[in-house]
Amino acid sequence: MEFCQVCGVEAPTKKVSFHQNIGALIMRFSKSVEGNLCKRCINETFWSFTGTNLVLGWWGLVSLIVNPIFIINNTVYYLMCIGLEAPPQGAGKPELTDDVIDRMGPYAGELIDRLNAGEEIDTILRDLSARTGLTTGELMLYTRALVKASREG
């Protein structure tokens, strides 16, 4: 189970590190995005950051040195992600809705018993996903809420 650290969608992700530089003669402005991103966020971040670097990254002595490094870095990470599968059409960030709670109700006891028995969470979530029709992201949110409620009550 993977989640994009930018948009939160449940999809295949890849670890990337993109950098942006804006040169301003005697100073520079930079920012970066590092983490596990889905293909959609990788594309958006790469083109935004690299486009900015190509247009605005050259102004200033330090920027003349740093900017080519950032462009090469961004391009290498982008090329390493070309084969990454895109998120499904219409995929969004998982949410803990009333429907999720209702569909998981009959399985709550089993979920708790399996967690207490030390079974791997990914194994439990894959099994329950197949049986309930919920995504592993929705199940993870449900599990977190269940654990939090048990600690509070």
C-alpha cells in the first residue's frame, strides 16, 4: 500500500527529489520536493520546477553553478520514473466515510484479533480489502480510528 506524499492518493509511488532555483543577482530562492510521489505529481512537479529553472534559474553567480545541477538532478529522477504506473482515473485521497464504517463493522472484531495476534498489517488489509471491496487506504484509516478509539475508551 502506497500513498503519494503530495496529493495523498493511493497509487504506485516512487522516491524522488526535485529542486527549483530562482536566481536574483545577489541572492537566490530555492525550494525542493522530496518523497514518494505518484506519477501525476511527479510530472507536475518536474515540469513546474524544471521549467522555472530553465527560465529563471540563471541570474546570479551561485545560481549559474547550482542551476545546471538542479536541472540534471530533476531530469535523472524524472527519467527513472517513466515506467511508473499512473494513478487510476478519478483516484482520490482515501476518506473514512460512513459507508466505510458500515462495511467494516462486521469485521472489526476480526481486525482487532488479527492485529493482537501480531499478524502483518499489510496482509490483514489486503485480505479485508478483497472481502469488503474497500481500498487498503480506506481500511488503514478505519484501523487507525479503531485503534485511537480503543486507546481513548
